[in-house]
Amino acid sequence: MTPVLLYCDDEAAAACRLAEAAGLSAAAIERHRFPDAELRLTLPLHDAPAFPETLVIYRSLDRPNDKLVELLLIARHARARGVRRLVLVAPYLAYMRQDIAFHPGEVVSQPLIGHFLAELFDAVITVDPHLHRIDRLDQAIPLEHAIALSGAPRLAELIAEKRANPLLVGPDAEARQWVQSAAAVTGFEVGVCHKTRNGDRNVAIRLPDLEIKGREVVLMDDVASSGHTLARAAEALLAAGAASVDVAVTHALFAGDALAVIRAAGVGEVWSTDCIAHESNAIAMAPVLGEALKGLATAGG
């Protein structure tokens, strides 16, 4: 039976774009939350032979705590109904930033969540996971098919359409890989700021040693969460004479008032991929995810 892609209604648009790109049929999972906050999930497949041998689950792991429980319930139910191969497409992968104990006693979540996903799924596809102290996704998710794609080339193409000769700037050292990946596609000049973090919302930025005055600058990063790093970088760039500052990110988390914080700092346009559904979405990742999924969904193991 042909593999089927399942999704939840809050991610229907991106999931259906992916299903079309990969040539798969798609169906929605019904979710109900009881007054005590427990979940009831109903899959659009019932008893065998309705379940295919391979099932693809699309679930981006922003707001991860409920979603991880959803994945546990879905995966275990599918296995019990005879599904032999489970593929998770999680364009945003949560809990990757806590990769060491920064203070005594802290739980290091990256390997724990990685092993949790590896126990449930045969393959995981994601986009721009936050792998700071490791080189490969399979070091966090111990699977043969742990695939990390990037949104930077797609964002670079968009930036090239919107700005004639921009300066691409990473707001901190961890963003270097994304601006360099974008520059490889466009040939634009790049620079990286130095960040000193004094708390979740308290950062100081030192600009790269480049000519900023009069330049159209695009800040690029993998994720925008509180917005404060991007805001401080934008303020510093505008104070140095930048003609404009725009933002391009893969993952538009934008927790709380983050988007307002960035706008208040003088940022013009904000562009993101659809890895997380948000008003700033300007790029669909379906073509890239679809290519990775086409062979994987029918692979033998």
C-alpha cells in the first residue's frame, strides 16, 4: 500500500504542500482535549489493511510538550496496527539547544529527546536543527536516517529577489553557518556579530569589522525566539549607518512579543520559512522536504 502522510489541522497547509511535493496522499488526525488537558487522538485510518506499511507523520515541534505526547500515542498506536516503517517529518526540532549542562544539576535534553524519537521512528527529517556542539543529527538522534536539511539556500534565493546587493549578517557566532550557506548561493558579502549573553532577554552585540554605512543588511539566523538578539543587532547596525535592516530566519518561534520587539528595533521586513506556521512565512520548504522524503518513504529500512 502506498505510504500515507498524516498531519494535524494546525499544520494542514504546510503538510499538504509536502504531500503534493512527495507524491503522497494526506489525511488529518483528529484531536480532542478533555477538560483535564488529556488528549484523545483519532487517526483517519482504522483497522488493517487500512494502515500502510509506511506511515509519514508531519509534526513541527514548536510548543513541543503536548506534541511529543502526541507522537508517542500516534507511533505506538500505528505499530500496534501493523505499520512497519514510521517516518517523522519535524521541520522544527525542539530541545536541541540544551546540549550540555550549563549549571550543576541541569537535565541535558538533546540526547534524551533524540533517543525518545529514535525509539518511536525509523527515520527523522528536520530543517536547521540547533546542533552547536555536534556535527551531525545522528549524534543526537541515533538513527541511520536522521536527515538535517537547511532553509538557508531557500531564504537566500528570496533575499536575492528582494535586495540588490545586501550584506548578510549573523547576529552571533552560531549563525555563521547559515550566512555562509546563503552566501554560497548568492555570493553576497557576509559578516558575523559577537554576542555576550547575560540572560534570556539581556544580550550585548559587537558588530563585525565591515563597512556598514549605507548598506542594506539582512540578519540571518536559524531561529528567532525572544527576538532580543536580533533586536540588539538591528539597533547596532542602524546606529552604524545601515540603510535598512531586514530579518530572514528558518524558524519563526517568536515567543510572546518577540515580533514587536524586533519591529521596535527598526527592522523592516521579516521573512521566514513555513517550518513553523507564522504570519512572516515567505518560503515553503515543501520542495526541499519532498525530495528528501520521496526516496525515504519507500526505502526498505
